[in-house]
Amino acid sequence: MGESGDSGRVSLSEKLLVSEDEAAQLLGVSKPTFRGMVANGHVHRVALPCGVRRNLYRRSDLDAFVESLKTITPDQVRPRSSLPSG
């Protein structure tokens, strides 16, 4: 799986499940931006057994999300709301 001499560690590209930090890194966004993507339903957490308190995400879901962005046309992009002045 991992490269030789890496003490058995699996590279990020080989992982099936990734942490919140790794997911944000893979998507090239900050953690707060990634959390917003999760809150808005663009990316989904993996349901873990009762008592496990860790947010993990499927690498395949992240890849699918990136692919879905490639099909967005300019007329589908919503402009950011302007901030109130003053």
C-alpha cells in the first residue's frame, strides 16, 4: 500500500476514509469552508458505530463532488451576497 520505508503508513491518495483535515486538504479549502460544505449537504460524513466520535469522509465521495463541480455552468453559479455597508 504505502511507499517502502514509510513504517506502514498509507498515503493520502490511497486512503478510503479521510479525516476532516485531510478532506479539506484534498479539496484545497480551509477547514471552516469544508465544514460549511458539510453543513450545506455537499459532502456527507460516514456513519460510524455508536460511541465513535470522529468525522470521517469517503475519498470516493470527495472525488465525486469535485467531478460534479466540473459540470457547473456560469449561469448556475450564485454570487455571494454583498455585505452591508457601514
